[in-house]
Amino acid sequence: MKNTMDEKTISTLKQQLQETGKAMFEHGLTLGNAGNLSLRIDADHYLITASGTHLAQLSQDDFVIYNLNDGSFFGMGKPSKETPMHTAVYEIRPEVNAILHSSPFFSTLAACSDLEIPNDLFVEDMYYLERITRVAYHHPGSQALGEAVRQKASQSNLILMENHGVLVYDSSLKEALMAMLTLEMVCRMVVTTKQSGIELNRLPKETVVAFLENSGYRPRQVWRP
């Protein structure tokens, strides 16, 4: 560990997680100590919030370094109990560098219902919500939940955990946060339209495909069926 990352680099990564936790709180994506964040350090290690931490008030001591090879960890406290699902994503998706888990109101409403989440409304919706998968309820922090996430991790960058919350992962904290913000906005739009009687104008499938293949933001991802 010491050979691949120095203390200054680790401190910088912790600061990025601190800023992300604060941003999530300010945008109403988390409440109190609900949720957890992680950031890949290298092929074998990642930083994760310690158990019981408040995402809006993270300090440099509120993180644990977790070893993917043997499950050992180093830090001031214990890693979040949700470590099994973070580990599953990092092992299955080597290109993923950041993971966010929380229970935003409208996204969690979707996770607790059969609410359809469209991915053909506007640019960010098409880009970030192209694929959404679900896993059935398993107790938080359980190996069963970790294995359920492992089975779905290659199918999308966003998992609704039924009666629990949402798991978002991407190449960076910035991208993962934007995906969670987009999900919450779209879920809120759907609920609002159902209450108001407004009908959403959805883009044709061919328009969505053309955008995804030619947007220029990044190559279109190839998802496992």
C-alpha cells in the first residue's frame, strides 16, 4: 500500500469524498448518517466511509482503506457495513473508480414501488439513466446483498435496491454524483406528473440511440444482457 500511494495522495482522495458527501447533503440526496461513499485508490485498494459517519460532516479520519485481496482494512474505525456491495462492484467493474450509496426521497420511492423511470426525456436522462437495474431486498450490509449486487453490476451503472435505496457507480465521483442527481430529478418529475395529470413527451427510440452513439461525451457502453 505504501509503495503505491503516499499520504498526500490519500489525503486528496479523502478531500474529494468529503466534498462529495457535503454536496449530496446540500442537494437532499442523503440524511444524517444514511449512505456511504467509496473511491478506488488502485487495483487492490479503495477508500470507504467508516461506519456511522455523517456524509455532510466527513473528516479526514472518517475513512478506511480496504484491501480487495484479503479483506483487511486500515483506519480510525471500521469500514461501512455496506462494504460487501462496494467490493463486488470494484471486483466486477475494474473501470469503476467511485461508488455512492444513499436513499434520496424520490429515488427510494421508486425502489419501494414499481414506478417506471424513463430514460428518454432529456440529455442527462438519456446519458446517465440509459440502463437501470434492480435487486430484491436483502438486509443492509449482508453478504446476500453483496452477491445480488455482484450479479447486476455489469448490467448498468445504477442499481435500485428494493425497499432500501440506490447504488450508483462510475469512472469518477463527479460522474456518479451527476447520475444520482439525474435519477432523483427524473423520479421527481414522474411523481409530479402523476399528481398533476401532465403527460411527459418522450423522445423516439431512434433519437435516443442516435444521441448515445454520437453524443461525443464518451463511447457508448456495452452492457451485459
